[in-house]
Amino acid sequence: MIEPFAAVEVIAAKRDRNELSNEMIDWIVSAYTRGVVADEQMSALLMAILLNGMNTREISRWTNAMINSGERMNWSALDRPTTDKHSTGGVGDKITLPLAPLVAACGGAVPQLSGRGLGHTGGTLDKLESIPGWRAELTNEEMLNVLKSCGAVICAASAGLAPADKKLYALRDVTATVEAIPLIASSIMSKKIAEGTSVLILDVKTGNGAFMSDPARAGELARAMVALGTEAGVKTRALVTAMDVPLGLTVGNALEVRESVEVLAGGGPDDVRELTILLAREMLSAANIHEKDPADALKDGSAMDHWRRMISAQGGNPDAPLPTAKETHQVRALSSGTMTTMHALKVGVASWRLGAGRSRQGEKVQAGAGIEIHAKPGDLVNKGDLLFTLHTDEGARFERALESLEGAVGIVQGGVADRLPLVIERIEP
Amino acid sequence: MIEPFAAVEVIAAKRDRNELSNEMIDWIVSAYTRGVVADEQMSALLMAILLNGMNTREISRWTNAMINSGERMNWSALDRPTTDKHSTGGVGDKITLPLAPLVAACGGAVPQLSGRGLGHTGGTLDKLESIPGWRAELTNEEMLNVLKSCGAVICAASAGLAPADKKLYALRDVTATVEAIPLIASSIMSKKIAEGTSVLILDVKTGNGAFMSDPARAGELARAMVALGTEAGVKTRALVTAMDVPLGLTVGNALEVRESVEVLAGGGPDDVRELTILLAREMLSAANIHEKDPADALKDGSAMDHWRRMISAQGGNPDAPLPTAKETHQVRALSSGTMTTMHALKVGVASWRLGAGRSRQGEKVQAGAGIEIHAKPGDLVNKGDLLFTLHTDEGARFERALESLEGAVGIVQGGVADRLPLVIERIEP
């Protein structure tokens, strides 16, 4: 095969602040996937993209090139519209777990391809794997069968889906080229478009516990992704939501499954229930499904019923007791007053250090590790009140987790909660 | 060994326009040389450096880290001061060949470590290797012996000299990260400082045939290098000189040796002779050597005598006929008038395409290939006059060489030469 470009000329073009042509983009993504362009060449290009940017046309073409590097899924065999949600990740963000069966209970089909956690944010698959017997890896045929029978499926993306993105994602992680809007937007959207959903609701997190801590940058990312989805024929909307404080009262794997089941049972923490219902309504209205209101489906047990069927269909036992950690440690308030803040990043890192997350791809996570939160910003606390219960299988991990929690909570006599509203911005095409 | 940093945090610091600390620089250069930092990580950092720059302290520390990655040579066994020259490379730039023996004839010791050509600029070692028997690779002991007995030695740098730079140079070449002043300056100066010379004269080329086509940027590079040398205790000065037109009347390997010998015999083209004498005077005056004027040493045969001894000492036969190419092709003027321009880059690329240069490291070059120039800017030419004679062993190469020569020469009735002065700027600490 005669290559139409040399990698150096493509890198030099972006280095010199020129636009990459469509032909250059198609070639470099394909050549990198084929191994013709080396990792060290692609990482130089990624840094040039991070620093010099890409325009709308370039981002769109780059996304398409990644989609075209692999297969595209097709759900035309289903008798109802597919509608999916993607979150950019946060601390205690277990929303996918109650949301997928909830939307299924209201008449949508949810083909949810999820990932594992890396760093301080948790991964949906890691959480579900704490359920005894549950399998994340399904063939395309199994995925279709679960979706047909249960209305929702949550599983790992197959190796054939956007392989260029898989290779690029691993490279970005070790070369400090993750934090570029064109690269984040194209990575997320290539997978979601290749997944073949007809509706996509994006939950773009912002605040200290999110990837995009600045709400304006989060809005920019959301707009870029909505544009990419719309152009590809996917009905795409985005909410920019708060991640300055952990979502709900648990952070970890089994701990978050427990809280998700509480929400499906009609209870659970207010913020988790509220965001789950909000996102479900967005998914259903974009898909023109108006059979049932999600708030009702949580109360009447139909969402829980779909959850149990979905977990069972993937080998899990919804009645089995969830794993618990071997050791716990209690953190108490050192003063009295109103809790004003709870730093999501610090709590996320502490949970990660307790064993709930991994520092390298392929590392095992502890199912029982994590943090229970006993008070949230706005609550009155007295000196000595329980703030956190830390869980881990290895007691040696408490020390570094506690270091991360230092200064994580603000308690001020007569203070008021200082936090972002749950939904900061809503973006339509 | 516990590493004090993670590569990602060093890359992220420069990506975010922060200064790299001394500790970060020492670590990343050493860790890259040891293979702990991967090529794809270093290339991302290099692109961030290219786009976000480094300040004087960072460049100096980076240079020192590269010097410390290998050995430092020591010439204290010599009874006279060492004085060296480095050119950033140009078309027809054979100055090192007559210059080293000339300075030796005037009382200096010249330990000249040179390189091979890559791209359109020639390499000193490639040129000298066209002399039958001549060897570029010497041990440190052989190098010292040649220097003692002949006053000058031109050879390849040993693998032990600035190995970090060797690895980085190869990486920069394939990742479009060559054109950064901090990286060029530190690469050149790390080798020259490790070489142990006490005086260094830099010939920084500018114009279309040079790496730094813009004279202002060339001046910036020159100042950065003079500062680095001075700080390291090397008496360093720089001339920014013209490379808009090829130097002399030959471009190629054996062809340039022939012209160098002409200069050593007291003749040769004016520009080559003039620049050789200028640089020799700079090298000698900086070394406080005032035994003999270089212009005299060219006339009285002492420079030629030193050349013959130096070539013989490295196995070469100075009396052997130089290799010639198998085929030639003549290019003639299509109109009459004054030659106003001769585009150095086009002539350099043509010579390269004829086989005088290489496109990949390790490729063989043709000793006889290259271009003879029969008229220069300022000369009156008549239609049909000979402009160039092209030389190559493979006649199939003429076509692409001729393509490169298209528009290389301007001939205007009543025109005047439009070219840079030979010396544009002189820089002292």
C-alpha cells in the first residue's frame, strides 16, 4: 500500500496552526490504527491538537474516521427506539444503574456500552461486577437478546467498536493529552455513534470532581458533542450537571449498587433520584416515548422489575447479598455547625485509595471498598457526629485515604451550603 | 530505583505553560535515556516545548542534563588551546574541510566532531569519506593522537558522547519537533560542550537553504547558543551567515572535497575562501593565538600541508584521484541577462536527489554525485551558457533533480544580484 502522506507532514501542519485536510485526518487515524504511524508520532500530533485546537470540521471528520475504523451496531431488529445516556464521569455517579432499567420500564430500549474506572472516577462495569455472577462481556448477539427481553443492557464495548479510539485513549492517558475538548468529544461520540443509538443524552459533569472543573469549559464540551451527534443523525441533548460534591451517599462499587437499588425501590438520596428522573425524562421525550412518567415507574415497582430481569439476563443474582469490605474506619466531625462543602475530588481519591479504583489498566478493584457519607452540605452537624465510614479489605489503605480527606469537608457555625445547582445548563442542537 | 516523577506530570507542566523545575529536567532526560520514559511520552513533551517554549534556565539545565548523560572529553594532554567551529548546515557548505587544517597551521588545535547529512544539507563525514581510505570512526585515543600529530582531526562523535541527544535527535526527526530553538540549541551545544573544546565559533546559517530561513530567528538561535557555551565556560562567538545562495561552485561529496583542496592551494571560489578565513580568524583570536594570519597560511602551503597530514593520519590518500559520477547532464541558460538569484534550497534538493544525500539514516550516499555551478548571482550570462553540470551514477535521477532546479535561477536583463551579505550579524557574549 502506498501511503498518501508522511506522518511528519501531518504533525507539522497542526504544529504550524494549519487546518488538517479531510484526507489527512482520514489517513492518520487509519494509518495509526494499522500501525503505520507510530505511537511517538501520534502523541506529538495529539499534543499539537491539544495546544492548537481543531475546528468543527476537523473534529467531525476525526470522529468519523474513528467510527470508520471499526464496526457500527444496528438495532433495527428492535420494535422500539433506542435511547442512551453518557456521563463524563464523577464521584458517586451511579446514575446509569437505576436509569437504564427505569427508561426500559417506561418503553425505551437502552443499549448502554460502559467502561471501567481509571483514576478517581468509578466505572459502571466495576460497580455491576460486584453483583455475584454478573457478566460485563457479551457478544453482539447476546447484547441484542438482553435488550429485546429486558429493554436495557449494560455491557462492555466489543473490541470491534471504534478500535482507533481504544488505541488513542490508552496513548492519551500516558502522554498528558487527555484534557483536549476535540479529543474528548471525538472519543465519546465515536463510540456512541458507532453504538447505533438513535437518542443520546449527555450528562457533562463539572466542578472539582469532574474532568472539566470549569462550568464554561464543560458547556463548550457539551456543545461540541451535541453538534457531533446531531450531524451524525443521533438526537443529542446535554445537561451540564454538578460534580463539586459527590452524588448520593455512597462512593465505591457494591456500595453504589446498594444505593442504586434503593432508588429503584422508590427511595434513595434526593440528588440521585432527582437526576435519574431528569435524565430519564430527557431520554424518553427525545425518543418520543410518553407511555409512563419515570417518577411513577420508580414507585410502582416496574423499574425494579426491569433491573432484576436485566441483572439476571447477564448471569447476575439480584437477590444475592452484596460483598462487603473486611475493615471499616469512622471519620467524625471535629467541630459543630453547618456543613458548607464536601470536596468531590478528595472523596473520590480517598475511595480510589481504599481500593475501589485502579491506577493501571487491568488492575483488580475491591468490590466492597469505598465510602459511606453520613452528612452532606446544608446539614447541621455536631462535633463527634459521624461524617464518613471508610471501607476496605486492607487496613493499611486507611492512612492515605484519610490524607486525601483532609480539608474535604467545611463546617461553619451559621454557614450556608456553598455548592453548584444540580443542573447548570441544558443544551439542545 | 524509585522514580521521583511520573512522565505525565512533567509533560502536563509544560503543556500548561509552567516552567519545568531543574529536578524535572534532570529526571526526564535521564529517565528517557534509561528507557523509563517512553518515546511517545518524550515526543509529547517535545511538542509542548516546541509550542510553549523554555526559558534560559530551562534550556541551560536541559543542555547540562544531556551532557551528563554521557562522557566529557578532555584535551588537557595537548600543548595548545582547542578551538572548534560548528555550522548549522547549508548547501555547498564545505568550510570545515579547509578550515580545520588552516587553523591547525596557524597554531590552534581543532577537535572537530562532525555528522552525516540528512535531508538536503550535506554532511562533513560523507564528504571526507569520498577520499579513498579515509576513516570517520576513531577511538578517543586515536582522536587524541591525530590531534597531537596534525593539529586537527575531523571524525564521528563516539556513542558515549551525549547519548540523550542521539536518542532525542532521532525522535525529533520523525515527530516534526526539529524546529524549536531550545531543542536545536541544546542539541548542538550539549555535543560541543561534551567535546571539551575551549573555544567555539558558531556559523549559524540563514536564508532559504538553511534550517532557520529567517535572519531574526537565526540570530535568536545564535544568541541562545552563545549564552549556553559561555555559561559552560566555553569561549563562544557566533556569525549569522548567508545561505540563500549555495556556498562556492560545487555541491556534493567528492565535488566539495575538490573545491576545498583548491582553497587550501590558495585558490577556490571567493565566498568559500573569504568565509574560511573569517571563521579561522575568529577561532584563533578567541583562543588568543596570533602566530600567523590564515590568509598567509593558505598562500604559503602550510594549510595544505596540515590537510595532507590529517587525511593520511585517518587512513586517507590525499593523492588518490577523487571518485567521479558515471553520468553527467548539462543545464544551460534559457535567456540572457544578469543572474539575480540562485535558490540554495532548490540546488540542495537537486543534489540530494542526484544521490549526494540520504533520505533515511543509514542509507549510502554516492561519492561522485552532486552539482557543479558555472555562474553565480551577479554574473552576466548569455542564452545557452552552461549554468549547472549535474553528476550521478544513476541517469534515472536526472529527471527529479531537474524538477527541483526549476525556477532556481533568476536571470534579468539589466538586473542586479538580490542576495544576503555573506555575514549578517556577529554575536559575542
